Amino acid sequence: MTKNILRRNMGVTALGVALIFRFIFEWWPNFQESVYTGAVFPALRTGQDFISIIWFVPGWYVFALICFVWLVWRFPRSGKWRRFGKRLANFLGGGLALFMLFFGLQYTDRGFAHRLSLPPTPEKADLQRVYKDVMESANERRRSIPGIDTLPHIVALSQIPTDDEITNWVRDEMAKNNYPTAHLSPRIQSIRPRGVLRRLGISGIYNPFTGEANVDAALPSIQRVFVVAHELAHAYGVTSEAEANFVAYLACLHSGNSVGEYAADYALWRQVASEVTKVYPKEVIEMLAADIPPELQADRKAIIEAYFEHRAYFPKVSRQVNETYLKLQGVKDGVEDYDRFLQLYLAWSSKPTGN
């Protein structure tokens, strides 16, 4: 009797088991780190990388097709809505259980910042000074890019780091902080048609079911470099959006590649700029804007124009979906977690030993 009930409700049962493990991992983080982060997750990811050759098209398209076929196959006929409801609950439960297995349980990990042993974020940071310093650093790194002087802006740059190079940067950064990444080689998929992710209000997305890092094919130059690094951080086990940005920053900064280094500083500069607009009066913002070098102004304008070619259809809906997802995973700040990137940088840069 009990076996029959469990068999008929396998999806819901699997989800219940996954939630029990999540509860255990939340209460015993050392157990989580040794069992899931240290063994189960890398084993699953290794398997995903091994079979990634079969994904001739991005896995999200296959996932959408499976859901569509299932709905058509199971759609109630003769008014059997109750049976359909049970089947739908099992289908969704099974999908969520797989998500928990492949990635969701990693949300209980203490995270990348914990491994860095960062000091508390300085209570009083001079954001004007940080803004100017990062902007000057970005401008210096931009000048070191071969052939940049012959181009009108960074978007016109055709020679950017390859996906394999970016993967190596992220893998090395993660390995330095005790993540088991040695044998992991995530597949990177450029999502087409160009702009389809941007229309949904995102630039990239990690597929936990296939282990793929997906980025919009329309992303311009250094934006693509940084977003690829961000999604790869997820593929290597980082769940926090802020920490994924921070991993991408460190990976690009330490890459030894001039384009990667500029991508790091540019992303940080725009993050500081976002915070400056929140806390300073209009006259201060205008003063800082007046000091932006012409080269950075040209790059910023070109990147914005590239993004505006594929504006999100429903940005508020996209934001709310992301907000709901993050909060369901225990990320209390929701989409505001992205902004914690600056806090991580300030804490990291205040360490007495540097980086």
C-alpha cells in the first residue's frame, strides 16, 4: 500500500526528500561542505560536462520542449482535471527535486566570500574616491588593449578572449579558494536568436539541469567577457549573484589579459556609479560625470546603445520573477543581492594583505 502511494507520487516524494537534505545542510554547514559541495556537486557536474557534447542546441530549448510535450500528452480529456492536477504536481515536484539535486542544495553553502575570510565591509567608505580610483584604473587598463586607439569604442573590438580562456580564469580563481574545479569544463552556449535573453531582461543564465553557462549572443565585447565569467562562477558552485559578480571580477582582474582586466574594472566602475547615484546629491553626481574620460564615455555610450537594440519586453515582470526565485532559495535581499558586489569589493580591498 505504502509502496504504491510512493510510486504514484514519486515527484512529490523526491521533492520532500530533497527538502529534508536542504534542512540538514542548513543546520550542519560543515557536513554540507564536505558531502555536497566537496563530493556530490562536482561529481554531478563532471557527469554533465561529459555528456555536454549532446547539447547541439542550448538545453533550455530542450527543457521547454519537454514541458510542452508533457502538457500536450497529459492535458486532461473527458474532464479528468483531478488526475491531471496530481500528475502536474508530480511533474513539477520531480523537476524541483532535480533542480535541488543539481544546484539548489548548493544554496546552503557558506559561499565564496566565507572562503576568502573577508573582513567586515568598512562602515564609512568614500564612494567618491572609490569611483574616481576605479575609473582611473579602468582607463589605464583600456589603454593597454592592443589596437584600441584605432577603434571608436570598445564595442568595435573584435578580438576578445575565447570562452576557453575565460573558463581557465574562473577555474583558477575558484581553485585558489578550495573549490573542487580541476576536472570541470562547463559548456558555454550563446543563446540565439540574438537578443532573446535581453528581451527577457537578463544577459545570461545558468542551466542547472545541463551544467551549461548561457549568455545572450548579442552581448557586446567586454560585457560578454564579464557575463560569461559570472555564469561560469555559477557552474563552479557559486549561488549568490553578488559573489558570482565578485568571482568574475577577480577572475578577469587576475587574468593577465588586457581585455579581461578592463572588463573587471569597467564592471566595478558601473557598480560604484550605481551606488553613487543612490547616496549623493545631483550636483556631486554631475561633477563626477564631468570627469569621465572621453574614451570611457564613448565605451559607455556604445554599450548602452547595444543593449537598447534589444530592450526587455516586460522588465518589471522579469525583475519580479528573479526576485521571487532568489528569495525562495533563501537569498533575503532578492535582486538587491547583485549590488552586494560592491560591498564584497570594499571588504576585499581593505584587507591588509591586499588580494
